[in-house]
Amino acid sequence: MSIRSQMLLAAGAVAGVLALAPASAQDAVKIGLILPMTGGQASTGKQIDNAVKLYMQQNGDTVAGRKIEIILKDDAAVPDNTKRLAQELIVNDKVNFIAGFGVTPAALAAAPLATQGKIPQIVMAAGTSIITERSPYIVRTSFTLAQSSTIIGDWAAKNGIKKVATLTSDYAPGNDALNFFRQNFTAGGGEIVEEVKVPLANPDFAPFLQRMKDSKPDAVFVFVPAGQGGNFMKQYAERGLDKSGIKVIGPGDVMDDDLLNGMGDAALGTVTAHLYSTAHPSAANKEFVAAYKKAFNSRPGFMAVGGYDGIRLIYEALKKTGGKTDGDALIEAMKGMKWESPRGPISIDPETRDIVQNIYIRKVEKVDGELYNVEFATFEAVKDSGKTKK
Amino acid sequence: MTTLFTILFDGVAYGMLLFVLACGLAVTLGLMNFVNLAHGAFAMTGGYVCAVLVNNSGWPFFAALPLAFVSSALIGVVLERSLYRHLYTRSHLDQVLFSIGLTFMSVASVDYIMGSSRIFIKLPSALEGQFDFFGVGIGRYRLMIIVICGLLTVALQLILAKTRFGSRLRAAVDDPRAASGLGINVPQVFAFTFAFGCGLAGLGGALSAEILGLDPYFPLKFMIYFLIVVTVGGSSSITGPFLASLLLGIGDVAGKYYVPKLGPFVIYTIMIVILIWRPNGLFGRAATR
């Protein structure tokens, strides 16, 4: 047999299996969880994995008479891996859901497979607006950068901040954050005096910070990938920007609860807008935080909440379909679903399949010797404003 | 005007840091003609040793710095004796493959042991913040880097040029056969030099945690900077890499300040221009090998 015809056969087999996959609904419901468990994004993966485990411990591993089985795969946040793993999960393991996705490129890489296989894809972390437009089978339980960036823009304009210098990492989420902030902040009468995009792999913030300092703004709007937030805050304090009265504002990713304590007192007073704080004062959250701390000996951050709500969404959808795993029925079941999450009340927008949630304005304060984002204002039921199709 | 001096100061501090990190590589590559891409791994080791000692065991920062040097040097000498020396006579490709493999192994093992998130070293409060010197903002930590690295550079130059060990090393490099004929223990000299270079990298890693950030990907992220320093500086002495580090440090900081849109490219532009002008680097000797 020639190589060519072998390849044709193989392709045929793959297509055949893809078409059959959703129909093979027998015993267990399988969820393929694709997360970055190694590499620079590993903390995201670990948080989501922990949260999923926690939810299953609390709620049992059987829904609507069917056992839930999680298959965890590590893509190290490399989109090529994500695509390969998603394909293997759908074709070989015949999973009924794919879930996880630590970064935007990873979520986008798996989107065509979700469409082809008619498999619901639950995005538990990645935050660029366009993701849910890439497949009718994508539902998101994390957040979009537009949600928090527009809100902090509005808030800053209304709260006496007139001039802002921005420092954002030069990649898709950074640009999203910058654009949505700029749009709402300038519409509210604010002025952007300095706009700096720093390279993603940036060793030293010193020159950029010096530029910020010299432009004498009221506040610095900052978005850098989670791991770099600590470096930024340290150098911000080193350069004396805190003493010259320049505030730090931004979407809450920079002040991830996971890393906040390592940043030291330099982070005190930072005002960010975000969907979740470990210090969120609700009974549901207190219970969640206590259980998470007990099980994993660390604080849950917003990534953990995205995972916790993601697995909950899967459970609830299965309850609604009575354990049937038909992709279209599951997506229908998820649309418009509402519940009380540790982060507050949330729902799935029936039109965009994206999350609708409260966005909180928080300030970093010291509570019992630890740093927390303490919420002081709430914007209710914020939808994603970043969709290209209106 | 004062901003200019602040930028210059930051640039010099950054350059000095690059020099301490990379000069070990200049020694192994230039003097011993061995391509060691795992150099960053030794720097990372030093950084993590310092971080664990300071954060977990409560050592003072200045006591942990020498330990960072010693531990990296020890690991260096063990690896040199057990692995590296077998590759001295092999082709550069073999050396590259070997050392890049070692780098990946170091990344994976540190990730496994220490976790993948970025860590910081708790600094004494005397080193934090900035003070004003005639209107020029001087960062305390950066000033310390300049002092330590400046002293090291002078000491290195003196050791190489004035001491018996320095002349032995230069002899061993120029003609190993003749040198061993004169009774110089060439392998021992090489092992010592290699360890010393690793130790310097370890010290650099500990010093750089505050400014560059320390995570398991350190060796891969900064490999390119080390190589730029060595190629631009030329690898025949340590004066070359020293000047190259300063030039790149100041160029990088000034570029990012004055033309932030082009910022990250400045360092590469400088490299390309210099290499077109002098293909062997600033102080390279014209292809003697």
C-alpha cells in the first residue's frame, strides 16, 4: 500500500471516529481537562486542577446516574500541544467535554476540533474576547479582559484620576486591556499621557518605569502577565513611584491572590477591577476558601474559581439533559444558566455563551498580616463588551 | 539632564549585572574554547540557593551571596570532572547538544523541586528604595551591584594579568601541549577556571533575582543575552565582554527610555552593527584557531 493511500485511509478513519464520538454515550462521562501543568503558566493549571478536584470531592463523582471521569493532560500552554491533545482526547478517549485552556492561543487552537466533533469546550481561564466567537460549542466560565478593563476605566475617570500613563505587555490580552481601558477612560474625560508597550519577555522594567515617573501621571495603568506582576511592583517601589503619589490601577490579573503575598508591602493601595477576590465577603466564598485552603494549603485565586464554576456548569448541564451527552443539547442547557459562585452571582449569556458577572473594584490592604484585595465597589452583571459581532 | 544620569546609572548597573552573569561564559568559550550553553543553569542555581537560604533559613542576604558563588562553583567542578571534560576535544556541535540538554534538564528539575512560579529574595531594608544625589535618582540595590561587580572586574583582571595562576591559564589556553610539557597541570587549571566561571554565574544569578526575576526558565530566557555579550565583546579577554556588557546595558536602558516602541530591538541593532564592523567582536583576535 502506498503511503498516500495509507494516509487517506487514516484520515478517513479519523473523520469516521470524529463523527461517531458523541454518539458513543455509554457508561462514564469523560471530561478532557487540558491545562498548562508545567511551564510559565503552571500556576493557572494547578489552581484549576485543584478546584475541579475540590468540586468533585464536595459533590460526588456521579451526576444524573452517570460517573464523571476526568482525563488531565498537560499542554504547557503551547497551542500545538493543545491541538494534538484535544484531538487525541476526542478521537481516542472519546471524551464528552474538553475543558481548561490556560491561555488564549490554546483555547483558539482547540476551537475547530470542538466544532467538528460537536463537543462542548469549557474555557476556564483564557480571557480574550474573541474566543467564544470561534466555535458555537465554546462556553466560558472565566472572564474577559474587556470586562475588568472597561470598568476600571470608568471608575478611574469618575474618581479624580485625570492623567494616566499605561504600561502593558505587548500581546493579545495586553492590547485588549489597553484598548478597552483607553476607550472608557477617555470617554469619561480622562487623558492618557504616556502609552508604553513592553515586550512580553521583558527582563527589566527600569527604563519604562522611569518614563512613567517623568510623565507625572495621577496613576499608572498596568497589565503584565501574572508572573511579572511581582517584579513590576518591586521596581515600582524601588524607583519611588509610590512616594511620588502615583497610584497603580489595572485589571485584577496583576494582583492575583495567588501571588499577592509575595509582592510585599509595595502592593498596598493598588486599585484593580476584577471578578474575584479571596476576600469576597459572601458565605459561599468563605466556605470555598476554607475548603480550598484545607485541601491544598494555598489560597484560591481567580483561576481556581474559573475552574470551580466550569466543572459546576458541566454538572448542572448534565443534570438538565438527564445524563445525555449530545453536544448541542448540552450547549442549549448551559445557555442562560444562573448560579451563585464563590465570586458572586454569575450567568451564561445565552447569545454569546460568555460569562456575565459582577466586577468589583478592590484595593490591596493588609488583613491579619496578609495582603488581600478588599472589595469596595461593585458593578453588577457586567457583560463582555469586546465581541466583534454585535 | 538629571534623568540622563539616572538612565546612565541604571544602564551601568544592568550592564555590570550582565557582565558578572556572562563573564564565566567568556572564559569557557574564549579561553577554553568550549561552547557551554548551560551557563545560565549555573546562574539559576546560585539564585535559588541564595533565595532558599535567605527566605527559608533566615540567612542575611550578604552571607548568602558567597554561598551562591560556592555552591555553583562546586556543582561546576563536579560536572566538569564527570561530564564536561570528555567533551573538550569533541566538535562544537556535540558540545552545543550536550550543554543545551543539560539546560533543559536543569529547567525541568528546578521546576519540579521549587515550582514554576517566580520567586523573590527578601532584601534587607537598607537596600530598598532610591536616594537623591544632586537630583539624580540612585537606586540603592543597583548601586550595590555596581560596587560588587566593579570590584570583581578589577580583581579578575589582576588575577589574569598579574598572578602565576593567570599566566598558567593563558599558557594552557595558548598551547596546552607545550604548557603541560612545562609541568603545568592543564586539566587542573581548566577545572579550576571552569568552576570559577560557574561561581561567578551563581553570584550573578543571586544578584539578578531582584531585577531580572528568577524562575526555572532563567537559563533559556537569558542565554541569548549571555551570547550577545560574548560575541560582541570578543572572547579573547575579559575587557571585551566587560565593555560589551556596559555598552549593551546602557544601550538597552536608554533605548527603552527614549524610544520605547523600538526598545527591545536596540540591543540587537547594536550587536549587528558591531559585528558588521568587527566580525570577531570588539576585542576579538582575528581567527587564530
